Amino acid sequence: MKKLPYYLLIFMSCIAISCSKESVDDVAPVVGEETPDETPPTPDAPPNVVTTPCDFDLSTVAANSTIIFNCVLDLKGETITLPANVKFEFDGGDVKNGKLIFAGGTIAGELLSSSIEIEGDVKLKEPTFKFFASRWEGIVEGRTTAEKALKNTGELERLLNFTKSLGATTFEIGKFDAYFDITSVTSTTTNQNFYPSREAINIPSDFHLKMLPNTDDPNSPKTILRVFPTDRLKGGFILAFREVSNAKVSGGILDGKRDEQIYSDGFDTKERGTHLFACHSANNCVIDGVKFIDGSFGAVNIASIGFTFQPHYDPTHDITIKNCTFDNNRRMSMSITDGYNIFVENNTFLNTGLDSQHINGGVVGYAINIEATRTRDASGNLILYEKAHKIFIRNNKERGSRVGGFTISIGEEVTIEGNDMENKIVYSATSNSKIRNNTFVATEKSKTTPAILAAGTGETVFNNEISGNNISGYGVAIAAYYGEVDIFGNQIINNSSGIQLKEIEKKTNIYGNLIKSSSASSRGISIQSTYANNVSIHSHNTATSYIDVKANHLYFVAVNQEAGQENYGINVHDNTFTSSASVVFSKSKGVTYNNNTTNGPVLLVDASKVDLSSNDISSADYHGIALSGVNTAIKTSLNKISFPAGTRFECINIDAATNPSEVTLDRNDCN
């Protein structure tokens, strides 16, 4: 918001008292028109309860005096120049209707209002200033006009800066409910561009905006800052950390009024609306315990001024967002497009990107979206307009997101850990990122997609990790594309398919997972209708890491069948498959299967270049190893194979369609 002058306005002497408990949410305002018949919220009562006039004036005040205001002093429009180091202290009274010029000294924050102008060298007695809306004429609570909502925005920012200039480090707001116009251009220069974070209420550096903590009690007093409904939905924020450091906002509710905004394309509007909070080239700032609701374009946006290759680039860094609740925000609850050392901890994300009767849920549909902008030049060189890296998303709870929980669309060194998830975590263009120690429990809606989707491809995707996650109830627990990922130590329980691989080109290590399911159709690790190279599946062979499913421990079907994939390889070794489920290699090429223990048969169907060696295979009701269809370049050696004795089943059964010369049998132990 533009800086308004620091003089104080006229004191509002009467406090409007509510005679109804009707919520201000019950009636939608008409843009630009006041609705005077509505009952405004009951203002928080200030502590200035004494009404007795003072029996003294300030004309004889001596230097270094202390004046205790347990009465009301009316200056009657006079300007009083005080001697050195006078202290004004509060005891229920007030001073009004004039100007005080200090020469050192202090003043109690309770004595500040729009009815008294302060000049000179003076500091607040205490570093915490307690705000009461009724003492500031420029602030109007409840339903109002666009003009007054804009004044609210300017005046609240002015008061933050004014009290800071008097030495305040904390600005405390109690019970309060007001609307703010955040989409108007207030600049008086010839450049009338709209800069959303400038038009917000900007929090100064080294300052704490402290609002009431949010509780589950619907009758508890609340601090609510609301977006004024408008048709100017071109961005905007209620609050902003812009080019500041060591700032903090805690408590309170930021309400975006998504269903009262006026959308250009009605219900089908996609990319219009306003956010609630901006971190814009800020550093060492904290958002703690804020409730973000009904954002029409999202809730929190973390970005930077300038592009990475510009001299004025100023990256946001060392931002902590903790203990907050995000509910019913359109598009996404949090977007991170530029910055580093971003910590998102112990928050609750609910119902992101859902449709309402008034407006659709918008694009994206994830609770958190990390997406830095980048492109390539004509020579193919990567150009980083933005860089989002060293981001930590920890110990959050996510429920009800329309598309997914968290997504790393474009970002680096992102750690997502310890979160309680209902919907999926996805990564695309990322490197050195970790998805670890999260808990996923599927719902009827979320079970149709993977809990974790490693979807990125290309040179900027490498050295990623999926580990230690607990996943239950999904169709596919973990789906991975491309490679350059280690998948280990996950507890994958009662999912239809444990791990599914697609289009794997780069090194992929899958080891030490527990994959277990009682579903009759469950599979452990699947690779279907795709290609896979540089894959190692190993070390599922301890008391806490093994594969125990009902249908297929491994299910490789139509793998590496295209030209150019003849030498692709998948290495499966040192695993324990505890149930009687089968291992299937069907129309698949380039599999090495050795040193595994399985209690079910190994089935090859139209397979090629498969090496089975040094395995312990036990089959209770079928052949030990069965080759069906036309198989080529098959090696079986040094396997210990148990199969049903005295039945039609064999140790190694080779279908007549397979030429015996295509199968090497070497020192297998059949019993």
C-alpha cells in the first residue's frame, strides 16, 4: 500500500454496539455500495474506561515528569510542546483533541488514537501496541463500501509503520472483523501498473503482527481480515512480507471471500482471483497459526523480485510457515515459485481446489505447488527465470484436495517428510529431492491414483529419493517414471499394486521395502507395456523388508519389446517373496533374476534374454519354473527348485513352442 502521512485522524468517540448475532458472512455486499441496515460486528472494547475530566493541564509540566492518565484530558485543539523526557502513563484515562510535541520521553500505547497527533522524539512505554479499531477513525469494521475498504487497507498499514516508528515491535489485534480493498492501484505516479504485493497491507521489518489465536470454539473472539468483493480479480494479497526481514504474523483469519467475488467468466473462470498472503523478496520471516480460508486464487504465494539473471534479483529466503490451517482455497493453498530455505511445518491443508456453487475450483488443485518458471533459448540452454530450492515440507496434514496433496512441478532440493496425507505427492522436474517418512491412507476418491508419483523426465531430473513412507489402500502405492530415483524402506500395506515402473531410462534402485497385501489380485512390483533399463530390485530379504502378496510378486509384461531396447536390463536379486504368488516375465526382455527366494512359481511367457540363477524356488501347486509360448535366450542355472512330487507338475516345464536350444539348463537342483 502507498505510504500515507503519519498524522492521526479524528477520534471516533462513539462505539457502535451490535444488537444482533447475525454473522457478517450471511449477506453478500454489493460492490461499491454500503448496506447501512446491516448490524456491524461488536467492536473490541478499549481499556479507556475512565470518563472523568482531568483537573490539570500540561502548561506547567516540568522536565522528567511522569503523568498518569486516570482521567480524560481534552487539549481543545491546542499544540503542546513538552519539556525533555516527559512520560505519559496509562491508568484508564485518555488524552485527545490536540497535538503533542515530545523532546524525549515515552507514551503508553493505550493513549494513542486518531484524536491525538504525536510529533518529536518519543517512544512507546512498552514494545507491544494493542490495537482497538474504535480508537481509529480510518478503520471501519463490518460490511462497507469499496472506498472505505480501501481506507482500511491504507490506515492499517500506516498504523503498523507509525507504531514501529515509536518503538513498537509487536502490533496486537484482538477481536476485529473488517474488509480490505486489495486490488485498487493507489500509486499517484504516472506509472499506474498494479503491483499486488505493494497494494497489500505490508508488514515492516523487525515487527510482529499478532492476532488472536484460532481455536475450535466457534464462539471465541476472532481477528478476521477479509478481502473486499470486487470484479478486479487480477491478483492481490491482504498481507505481505515485501522486501523485509525478521517479520512475523501470527494468529488471525484471512478470508478471501471466494464465493462473493465477481468473476469475468462466471463459474467457468480459471485464472482470476486474489491470494491472501505474499512473501515477496522477504527473508527470515514467520507465518504462525494463521487460518487461510476461501482464497479466490490461492492462499500463500512465495516469490521474488526480479529474475535470477537480473542484477536486481532478490530471492526470498528463510521463510517459515507453521501451525496454520488452509481451508477451501481455490487453485492451490500455497504456491512457491522462487526462494530457498522455505520451511512449511505442522500445517493443516483442507479441501483445496474444490468447486462451489458459485465458482469452480480453478487450475492446479494441489495443496502445495512448487513451480519455478524456466525455459530454453534457441540453442537449448536452460534459462532460469525463477529458482525454488532447499524447501522443507514437514509434519503437515492434508485432506480433501481435488487433484493431489503436494507437487514439485519445478524445484530442487525439496524434502517432503513426516506428513499425514490423503492425496498423492508428485514430483516432475526436480533433483536431489526426498519424499520420505510420510503416511498415506487412501479414501474412495484418492485410491484411484498413486500415493506417490515420480513423474519427471529429462536432464534436470536426478538423484531423488522415495523412502520410509507408510502407504495403505491405494490402487498403486508408488509409480515411477524415467528413473534417477532410489525407492527404499517403504511400508506398502494392502495396496493393489506396490510399486509400478514406466519408461525407465536412468538408474533406479528399489530395495528394502515391505510390500504386503491380502487382496487376491495384489501385486508387488509391476512393469507393464513399457521399457526399463538400469533397474535394480534387491534386498527385500529381512524380517521387516520382504514381498508378500497374493497374485504376483513381480509382474513384468510387454517390457523392452521395441527396437533399440535389445540390451536394456533389469536386475532382480537377493529378495524374499514369502507367499505362494507367482513371478511373471511375459513378453519381456533383459531380466536377470538371481539369489532370490520365492514360495511360488516363476513363469516365463514369450520371454527373451532372461537369466534365472542361484534362486530358491518352492511351488506347492504348479511347476517350479514354467516356460510358455515362444521363449528365446533363456538361462537357468544353480537354482534349487521344489515342486509337487508325484503330480503332473515338473521342476522346469518347457512348452513345445519353445525351442529347447533356446534354454540353457545348468546344475539346477530339483526335488
